Amino acid sequence: MKDNSPRSDSDALVHDAEGGMPRLIEIMARLRDPEGGCPWDLVQTFETIAPFTIEEAYEVADAIERRDHGDLRDELGDLLLQVVYHARLAQEDDHFAFDDVVRAISDKMVRRHPHVFGDDSRDKTPEEQTRDWETIKAGERGAQQGPISALDGVAAGLPALTRSVKLQNRAARVGFDWPDAGSVLDKIAEETAELVEEHRRGDTEKAFEEYGDLMFVMANLARHLKIDPEAALRAANAKFTRRFQGIEAMLAAQGRTPTDSTLEEMDELWNAVKKREG
């Protein structure tokens, strides 16, 4: 006789390779089941899961950077699991459920794309459409909270460079911005001179502050040059890693390591690796 119990239905869905989103949602529900769930999953909270959510987003970005589509598929799955996880935690506390998350983002996309789903003209540049998006977004915030700062809503937990760009974009929309990249470069020279001066004076607190100012202006330069500073720094990190490992490989071929070498020798090998890369 066929078992039509709730647990039997759950088992069937959990093991159905074509179960789609309902399968993943059911898997999460089973992991959080007080009677038979996973002990590790049962003690997790929004706060303990949040770092994993951030980590998975970075791993998605890394797979994209490496153009590894197989890995991207897996990392997107890991990131989707994070959404399901938070939604399950919220459902258990009677805040909202996964379907509410889907409904909210779907409504938002329709609302913020009147040129696709409404009567607005599509005859606009991507930049104009981005400005329209931000105008609609600002109107939503104002309707929900009343008068607010132009800078409100920029998450404090963002990577510092990314948050700098977003803060400066917000300020620029109300006219607080340098007119061009040349003006920003002049400011960079000014901030660099101030950092050099504080370093020479040995004032570590002031040097810390001036270094932060310099980084903030560098983020502004990225805005004016239409460069993603996080992506640019990731590329620089990857280049440094590649070239330094090239030095290690060349030394290893000589039976040596960096600790057995002088800075001058390693600098010469660095230039050799750089020349080889073209």
C-alpha cells in the first residue's frame, strides 16, 4: 500500500531530481526540523548565517572573474541556498516566507521598470534609465520613511571601496561632485602630499586619517573613469599573485626559495616575469 503520509511526500520531493525550487525549500525545512533535522543547522541564526551569505556572493564574483561557468553554476546554487536559509529562519519566526521574498522582488522589478512593464518610453540610454531607477527608489524610501538624507540606504556592511562609490554617487545626484576626472586627480595629489607630510612627522593617527581620505578620493576617481574599484583591485591582486608565484617558480628551478634570495634578486626576477607576460 502506498504511504501518503506527510513524511513520505517530503521524502519523495527531497529525492526528486526534477523537484526544482519546492525541492530546495523542502530540503531546508527538513534540515531545520526540530525532530529530525541537522544539529548544526538547527542552531543557526540570521547573524551566524550572514557571513556565509557574504562569502558566497564573493565566490560567485570569483567564478565570473575566472570565467568558470561550471563553478558559477555551483556558486549560484550556494548563494540561492542562502536566500532559502534566511527565508526559512524568517518563516519560523512568523516574519515572512520564501514566496513573500519572491513576490516582493517581482513587484519591485515591475515597479522600477515602467519602460518595460508600463507606458514609459524605452527610448533612453542605460544611464538615463539608471537615473530613473534611482529616482523611483528614492521615492519609495521617502514614502516609507518620510524625509531622509540623500545618503540613506547605502548599506554599512558593503566593502569599503564599493560603499565609497555608492555614497559619492548619491552625493553627485544632488550636485555635490567634482566636475571631471582632472579635478579628482588634483585632489589625489593634494591628499597624497598630506599623507606624506603626516608620515614624515610620525603622526600615525593623522596618517591613518589621511590614508583613508586618499582611498576615498581614489574611489571617486574610479567613478569618473567608470571603473569598478573592487574589480580593478581584484585584478591587481591576481596580477601580483601570478607574478610573485612566477618568482617562486623561477627560484625553485634553482633549488631556492624567496627567503634564500635578496630583494634585488627577486626584483630582477619580477621584471623577467613581467616581460614574459608582455
